[in-house]
Amino acid sequence: MTVEEKFYLLVMDEVRAQPGLANELAVDLERHAVAFAGCPLDQALGRLEERKPCANGRSFAALRELGPQPPALTRDLESLRSSLGEDGAAAYERLCREALLNLLWQDFGHAEDRINLAKYLRDDWAFAHYLYGLQRGLEGHVGKAHFELYLAVNRETFPGARSRIERALDLVR
């Protein structure tokens, strides 16, 4: 399993960890995991932590066939900027959740736009840096992923989120 594939499993796990986010998907996340990894998400993550290979079911490109992207993910940058007048914490959360879904759909351009806007709002918070680390890992840039994940782990205060960031850091150490 490549580094990119391992990071994709972490993206799927993060989508599942975000309250209500999996319900916003146009596809079933568990079916998505089986199609990608050849086994359920928990089993694939267990194999990842045990450093055992997981059978790859499909390519990244084939995953797009599982369903259409939610319309909110294709909003342009100007419509995103216009929403920055809302509460900063709410805007940060919304931008990060949309970026995470963009990462799930391998839409790195839209994901990076949202991550950068979130970091502009709250650069001292962990979630955007974690997502940027995941994106860099998905792109195969291990050193850049390590940098962002290190920033995220040092800013994260919630134990569950911190453990997910640490698992991603283990992949790039």
C-alpha cells in the first residue's frame, strides 16, 4: 500500500469522526472504504496500524464513480469569501469540513482553497493544519505532511483528534 493510499484511509476515518459529516456524503462511506481498500474501514485501519498490507480494491480515479460530489463542494472561492462575515469559529468549522470532503473526492484545488481560508481565520487552531497535512500526504509530499501534522498535533487539545493526528504523523516518521 502506498503512502497516498494510507493517507486516504485516514481521510475516510476523519470523515467518519466528524459529527454528521458522513451523512452529507452522496455515497455510503463504508461502501466507499470496501471499494477502495477491499475491506471495511476499521479492518483497513487496523491493518494500517499493524503495518500489514491491505488489498486495494480500486484506483483513486474509479472512486469518483461511486457518486456525484455534493454541490457545496464545488462552490467557487468568491462565494466562500463572501461567507467570511459569519462567526469566525463557525466559518472555520464549515471550511474545514468542506475541505475534508474535497480531500475524500481527491479535489485538491478546492480543498486547498478552503484550508487556506480556514487558516486565515484561525491559524493557531489544529484542524486546518491537520487537513493540510493529510492533503500533502495524499499528494506524496511526506516532508510537507510532517511539517503540517507537527503543527496540528502541538495545537490539538482534544484526545480523540490528537490520536488521529498522531496516527498520521506515524506514517511520515
